[in-house]
Amino acid sequence: MFLLFQSSSKLSEQDTVLVIMLIVGVCFYFIPSIIALLRMKKNLVAIIALNFFLGWSLIGWVVSLVWSLSSDSKPARIIVNQQPSKAPKEDGIDKLTKLKKLLDEGAITQDEFNQQKSTILKNS
């Protein structure tokens, strides 16, 4: 009976090695989840679930690893090119005022003024 409660140093060393191997194995098993957590992935919960439930199969572990290493898709930037608004259409009075100013400054002759004035009046 005394032998059951007596701890041997060899058994405790084996237990220590077993615990260390178990910790290393669990860390290795959850590498995809750890990577996803560090990269702050949008689908973190899904990656952890896939890793936890299907990580035992090599395919589930690889898929969760690839998913955790892939980049999150960035939202598409939509650029709207608006056409500049057209200048307000000049009415006949504005055109005639400009023509009269050109005539007064001597930039156009009286005949040119009369010709442009008749064109403006016909179009209005």
C-alpha cells in the first residue's frame, strides 16, 4: 500500500514531459486560431470553430490555416465622376449687353454689332 502513495522521480519526469508535449501539441493544433486572433480576422469565430471541430483532420486544419493567413477583402471603393454642371445658358439680354460693351470699347464695328444683334434676336 505504501508503494501506491510513494512517488518515484522517474514517474514525475515522465509526467512533466507528457504535460509539455500536451501543451506543445495543443498550441500546434490551434496555430490557425492563434494566427487569426493576432491578425484580427473578421471571421475569427468561424476560423476557431473550424479549427476546433475539424482540425483533427488534416484538411480541416489546412483550410483553417489558409483562411487565417488570407487577407480580408477590403470594401470596394466606388468613385463617382460627376460631370461639371453646365454654365447657365445666357439669355438674349446678356448677349446683347456684352455685344454693346464690345461696341462701346471699339472691339467690334457697328456692322458686326448689328449682324450679331439680328442673329441673337432670331434665336431668342
